[in-house]
Amino acid sequence: MSVDTLPRWRLVLGRYAQDGLGAGLSGRQLRMERALDFLYSREYRGRGLREEGTGEGGTLDPTRITLPDWLSEVRELFPRETVEVLEKHALDRYGLTELVTDPEVLRKLEPNMDLVPVLLGFRGQLKGRVLDEARRVIRHVVEEIKRRIERDVRDAFAGKVDRFRRSRLKIAQNLDWRGTIRRNLKNWDPERRKLLVENVRFFSRREHRLPWTVVLCVDQSGSMTRSVIHSAVMAGILAGLPTLKLKLVVFDTSVVDLSGFVDDPVEVLMSVQLGGGTDIGKALAYCESLLDEPTRSVVVLVSDFCEGAAPRRLIAACRRLAEARVRLLGLAALDEEAYPSYDRAMAERLAAAGMEIAALTPRQLAQWLAKTIL
């Protein structure tokens, strides 16, 4: 076994491998072992193995590490990706809820997508400083998602290229390369076999006024958490487009209209109730009541299509909307991976009733909307 491999096995197997593998760890590696042992020694509980330092009498063991100390250690010792895995295991596997209920601990957590559902699940228990820290973490994740997708979403609605008008606005995606070549053919240098470009031409873009209502109807059941988060961010971006009228509705067995909060995705997320039953038919019927001009309306249903109520009401609402010429899109997933898990039988019934079914990223949804209403 190589010198480099031995310490790795020590870290994998923990302090109980010391007798077999020796104690040849550096100071940093000993700190890593201790940090890993703080978390993964919990595997031994319930197996009849008593933790060190918990018996009667004193010991000469090092001072026991605290949760805030552990967080500081792992953030210093391990790469960011590893830290996120350790924090996820601490919450999901070992139930260390102090990670999200202690403000000092929460302040040290690495904001990431996996942490947001946990915070939302504990939302009812969060007060004072810990609530402020939770909002900070959620806002950090929301802003990161927005930073990645906002430009693509806005570009999709920027208008179609007008190939009969020229523009002084020099944007690479508007480049008229054929016209540019024709305009500069007189500058061809036969000896150097190069075209000297003096005049670059760009297409203009048609400006559209979009008198369309877009309703995002989002299933807030536990399985849809990532889609709920991305729907909140997407709603905030779409609401910023002056020619769209954006409505946001979330539902389980109840229906809540959050259209008044779309400018702040964090407030939207702090208002959702993850989990519970599902009444999609009731939610779709409510969305129907929001449409003043059905022929200029789009309803995007974000759901796994696992209807908890009688399917008849859902199918009837879908048919009414389709007959009224509302554009209907059912998304089994709306996030940056778009890997769905959904009721395929119900999705097929909705498709037969007039709803397009897909699983899309936010960018793809923006392109679909732009294609539909531009």
C-alpha cells in the first residue's frame, strides 16, 4: 500500500483503524479525521459501541468538538463540494437540526440548493435571528439561480430578428454576416487572401407588445421542491417584463394566489407550504377565473400530476381551458436539470384534453413562451 493511499484509508475507516493501519497522519489529516469522526461516529450508535468520553469518571480525551466548531473545521479542511455533502448528511442522515435552528450555526453553513428545502421545512420554527439567517441563505441561492438564467430568459423575449431593417445597435447575436461580407467584397486582398472588414452590418429586432397573461400554477407538494424554487425565481424574472401580466398560484389541497409577491422570490418561498395533499383540479379551476382574455393567455401547470382528488374535475377544467383557446403547458419538472418523476397516466389524459406536457429548464420554458406569444 502506497504512502499516499494509507492516510486515505485511515480517513475512510476512522479512528478504529488506527491499530491496523498505524497512526501516521499529519496534523491536518488528524483534524480531518476528527471532523469526519464527529459526524460519522453516529453510525456506531445503536450497535452496542459506547462513545469515548461518555462513561463514568474523567478521561484524557481531547475536548469534544461542538457543532459550530465542526462547521468551521470542515469549511477550512475540505473542498466546497465535500462540505455540502457533509452538511447534507448531517441534516438528512443524522438529524442535526441545530444546523438550521441555531443562528450561529446557520450563519456558517454554505448556501446551496439542498439547504433551501430544509429551511423551508423548518420555517414555522424559525424566529428572530435564525429567521433572518434563513432568509439570507435562501436569498443567496435565489440570486445565484437568477444570475444563471435571467439573461437567457430576457433574451428570449427581446423580439424576433427583422432581416429587412438594419440597426446601429451592435450586438453579436444580431450580426448580419452575409450582408457584412457583401458590403466589404471591394476590400478583398488577393495577395494576402484576406477580407478587410470596414463596415459591419447588424439586423434590427422587432419590438412586440405582448398583451398576454401568463399564469404559473405550481404544485407545492414535497416532491416538487426544486421546481417550486425555480418557479419562484422564474416568476420574478417574467414579472419584470413590462409587456407580460404575470400571475403566480401555488396549491396543495388549498389554492394560494401569490401574484402580489412575485417581485420578491424569497417572500414567495417563505409563503409556500411544502408537502400535504394535492388538488390540481381545484387549482386549475382557480386559474381559469383569472383569465380575462383566454385567447391571449397561457397557463403553465408545474406538477407531478399525482392528483389526490377525483380526476374528473381536473380533466374537465383542462378541456374548458383548451376549448377557450388558452395555451396550456404542463411541466413535470422546472429546474436546471429537468429530470421528472410524475404520473404518466394522468399526464397522458391531460395531453389528450389539450395540454402540452414536458419537463423543461427555465431557459427552455422562456423559449417556449416566447415562441407561443411573440
